[in-house]
Amino acid sequence: MSPEEFMKDYELANRSHDLERVRSLVAGDALFWFSNGTSHPGIERIAEAINRNFVTILDDHYEIGPVRWLIRSDTCAVCSYPFRWTGTVGGQPAQGSGRGTSVLEKRDGRWLMVHEHLSKGPA
């Protein structure tokens, strides 16, 4: 799998709301920063935060792209991208957008997300 294919799979995993699928793409020692300013070190805290989003945002549609690759090697890849989501929160239509930066590392022959930083703003 290429880094490009990984990012597409990561997008689709988040869109599916399948927490185990998302977890399988994230390194155990990853660090995520969300657009609300919270940080989540380690897969357990990341999974809890992602699950809160899955439970809170109903009918969620999440998309990223276009992805811009900043660094690519055989073992590391860094990209930035706009992200957008729409859904229902508390019975009301909701949406958000911003910029994301992801760091991927190839471990034991497969790509994993080791860092994600999302910030608010226009996609």
C-alpha cells in the first residue's frame, strides 16, 4: 500500500465510523491534536476521542483532500490537506472544516498514522 492509498483508506475508515478499522491504521504511540485544541497521546486516548465524535456527530460525512505531500521516503511520509465534515449534532445540522497534517511511518512493512494535527479554518 502506498501513502496515497493509506490516506484514502484512513478517510474511508473515519467515514465508516468503524472504530476498530480506524484503530488498525493508527500507531499505538501516536499523538493526535484535534481542531478544538485537545491533544490525545496514545491509541487508547485517540480511540476514545474519535469514538466521542462518532457518537456525537450523526449522519457524518467526512472528506479530506486534495492531499499535498511534503515528504515521502520508504519509511516516512508527511502530508497536509483540507478537511470537511457535515452531519447532525443534537438534532441540528452541523459542519466544520480546517487543515490537517499527518505523519505516516512504515513499521513492520505497513504504513501507520503516527501523528495527526487538525486545525479549524476554511478548507
